[in-house]
Amino acid sequence: MRFKKINKKGMFYLLLSSLFIVVMIFVFLAYKEYGYTERQEVAETRIRTIDGFIKDIDSDSDRSIYISGFRALIAVEDFVAQSGAYLNNTEEVFRLAFYNGTVNGTTVEILENSSYLDYLDKLKVIAGQIGLDIDMNVTDITLYHDSPWSVKVIATTRINITDQKGLAAWDFTRDYNTSVSLINIRDPVYSVATYGRVPNTIRITNITDFVNSTDNNTDNLMRHINNSYYATNTEAPSFLMRMKGNFSSSPYGIESIVNIDEMKLQDANYSSSKSIVDYILFSNISGYEELACNVDNMPNWFKIDLNHTSKYEVDDLNYTEC
């Protein structure tokens, strides 16, 4: 009888111990699963934060490229105006101005704290504040016309982002780009040709009807000239070509008609035997020698080549060929 009682007691303790072990295993596994889930949620939150930072770079880069690009164009044109000479390597001069804010090795005021490199440095500070190490290496900067009135600037950038806690890392190359307006930037052709005496900023003409054919009213044509407005013309050079002193035709060509009264006022030299369309008057290109002179209702200095009489509706007026 005693042996049986001991056996029952031992069995009780065995079952109790087994139950305790099962409970402990359950608690351990549940805690482990909870810890894993918590860590996973933390990791996912962190990754979403970094993904958001990358998206912010995508959106902010457009704004930064526009600011740096617009100011770099101003700085490059200003260099042309001060030197009195066109550029042989416009794209390279622009790249240096855009990236590190220098022209001809000198830091320019308009790009202080506004170059693309300044923007990248600011990104590194912001990244550090959220626990990231970031390295951004610009491998190429591209500049070309996407319309007569704007240029496309593309910054090809290799980006490496590493979480300082070692959670994750990103390594990718991306083209950041935007279209930079040329409106209100000075025309380098005027700056060089007049030695800076008659600077002219690019502004799009709002005139579509230059001469009123009913009464030969030329007020609109004179307003176009007096305001030094620009119009598109595929026979004219583009803005980037003007930087180089290249007066060939371009699908992105723009032109203005020179206000000779302003030239006289500033004692700027010009040829009275040439068409007063800017790229013709300020260059030695040929093919525009036949002129319309003594045009009705226009100043006696108004002379325009026969290639342009139709565009500016001079054909509606009486004139003599000279």
C-alpha cells in the first residue's frame, strides 16, 4: 500500500513539473515572438522613414537644380559680359558654376550658398540628424535646350545611404533634372557686341499682329522694337549658341530687333548697312544683304533684311530695296 501512495505522489509532481515546463516554454516562445514582431515593426518604421527621405530628395532636387541652374546661367552670362568675349566651352563653364559656384576659378556672389554642392552638403546635415550617413557623387551634369525659352539641366548622381545603426543601406544612381527658364537673363550677344553699353534681357513678345494692314499702323511693330522683345525663329541662333558666338540657325532660335535709338543714346557702334535683326547686325554672317529701307511709318534707321519682311509684316508696307 505504501509503495502505491509514493507512486501516486511522484506522478503528481511529475505532472506538475511537466505543466510548469510547458507553461515556461509557452511564455518564452510568446515573448520571443513578441520581441521579433516589435523589432520587425521598428525596422519597417525605420525603412519607411528612409524611403520618405529619398522621396524628399527627389522632390527637393528639382527646386535646387532650378535655383542653381538659373543663377549659374546669370553668372556665366555676366562673365561673358565682363570679359567681352564669347565662350568656347559653354557647357563646361556652366557645369563648374552650377556645381561649385565658381566661374573661371573665382567664386561668384550670386551663387554663394546656392550651388548644387551647397545643396548636397545641406542634405548630409539633414541625413545626420535622422541617423543616416549619405554620400552623393555627381557623375555628370548635362545642359541642353528643351524649348527656345528654357534649358534642361540634368544632374546624374550616385547615392549611397547607410543607416548608422546598420539596419539597412541603399546604393543607386539617379538623374535629377528640371527645366530652367531663360526669361529675364541677359542676351550675351548684346553684352559682347555693345561692350555692355546696351544690355538686353530676354522677354517673350506678346505681339502677334505687327502691322495693321487696314491703315498700315506700325505701333505694334515699334512697341516690339522699343521693348526689345524676342520672338522665335528657326533661322536664328539659340541662347546657348549665342553664348558661344555661334550665329547659325537652330530649332530653338530666338531673335530681337535692335533699337537703334538706344544704340545711339549709349554711343554704341553698329553698321548702318545691315539688317537690324540682332544676330545679323551683331555678326558677319552672310545671306541677309538685301534690305527693305525707307519703310512707311517707320524711323529712317529701320532696315530689315528681306528674309524677315514677311515675319514682321513689313510686306504690308511700302519700302524700297537697298
